[in-house]
Amino acid sequence: MGEQKIKQDEIQIGANIRRIRLERKMKQTELVRQLQLLDVEMTRETLVKIERGIQHIQATQLRGIRDVLQTSYDELLR
């Protein structure tokens, strides 16, 4: 069974990730590097697609992003 993916239809998770990342003054490459250190599978290309809302995000990716950006699920999913 594959990992659960979270659809971005009504919730703009990608836009929220981008907004929070920019508020933290973090570049995409830095976020990806931090995620990889946490053993979260992510490439910069994947992050770009997630932020644009054209790729669903996996639950482990969302958890890793939450941890690296030091934010909450509420902020990411609002």
C-alpha cells in the first residue's frame, strides 16, 4: 500500500507552504536540504510542483515541512 497523498483541491497547501517558507526567508533548496536530512523524500522539482498545486503532497512530506518550517498543520492546511 502506497503512502497517503493529500489532495490540494480546496485547500491551497502549496501556496501556504510557499508563503510560510518565504516568511522564514528560506529558499526552496534549503527547505529540500533540511527535509532530506530528516530522510523525507523530496527534490526541488517536487517542491516546485507542490507549491504550484500541480502535485499532491505525501503525508510524510507534509509532516517534514511542518517540522522544518516550525509551523502547525493548521497553518499549512488553512
